[in-house]
Amino acid sequence: MSSVSLTAPQSGYLAGSGYSTRATLASGLLGSSPTAHASVKCNGGTSTVNIAATSIPGVASAGASTTTATGVLTPQPKSTVTNTIAGLNVVNGLVQADAIKAETSATRVAGSSTATVTDTSTFTNLRIAGLPAINASVAPNTVVQVPGLGQVTLHKVSKSSTTIIVTMIEIVLNQPLGALPTGSKIQIGYSNSSVGL
């Protein structure tokens, strides 16, 4: 005698990831691998990565960083990614923050083709040299030009029907810094949460 049992089909797939820093060359090649990188498992669970300090030589340094990626399938599929960074310093104080939190989530109600996405990301004591109006309450998708650095986008947010992506600081260099040539892109504080059908 034999028996067979089937599990119910999964009600959706989970995705997402987070990291503290990453640099990409203007050519698209990776200039500095993601630090404190963690990903959401497609069938749920939690993964956490902690590092004592992180840096992109000649560009940025920070203290302790943690990324936690969590997914649950019941009662409804939900993906949550939180990245925290302490004590950020970019190019000798051009951009500084006491703390950064990039935190997103995506939840899909059964039968829905879209997800409810949230962004609870924050800066603590953000400051940019020469731009006193920029502070921790800066509006999402604020773009500023920082002399000696390049174009800086603060709390960059993009959304789709199932996904939300937040990059707390994105820098496009207007001059070479460290080993990175002009045009390189630096991302600091990244969180991406997604729930598919």
C-alpha cells in the first residue's frame, strides 16, 4: 500500500534584498561588492548579516551595519528588508549621518494582483557640507549637487505593483575618488521588498 499527499500551492513568491554599501563603475562593472548583504528566501524565513564596519576606500566609511531579510507566506505573503548603518562619513565629512535605516516591506492580500508596499526608512542627523537646509527630514527623491563629490540622491524611492526599492544615498561621482573613476555610482543603505503572484 502506498499513499501520496500534495501540499497546497504556494500563494505567492517572496523576493528582496538589502545591503549597506555597493559601488558600480560607469561601465556597469562592480567596483565594490555589496556589504552586509542579505536576501529574502522565496519560501519564507529570516536571514541576518552583521558586520562591524564597512568602507569603500577613498570614498566612504561607516560603523556597524546589519541587514535583516524576512519573508512569511501566511496568513498572507509578506517580504520585509531592514538595513541599518551607524556613523556614516563620505569623503572627509562631505556627507555624514549618525545612523541610516533603509526599511521596506511588501504584502499581498490573497486574490490581489498588487502588493501593499511601505517605506519606513529614516536618517538620523543627516548633514551635507555647504547645504545646511539638508537634514534628517529630507523629502524622498531629493537630488543635490555636492562639490567635490557629484550628484547625490537622498532617500531614493521607486515602486511597482509588487515591489518597492529604497536607496537612502545614491552618489554619481563627477570626479575620480579612490579606485573609482568619474561616473561611478555608490549606493548606501539599500532595501528592496517584493511579493509576486
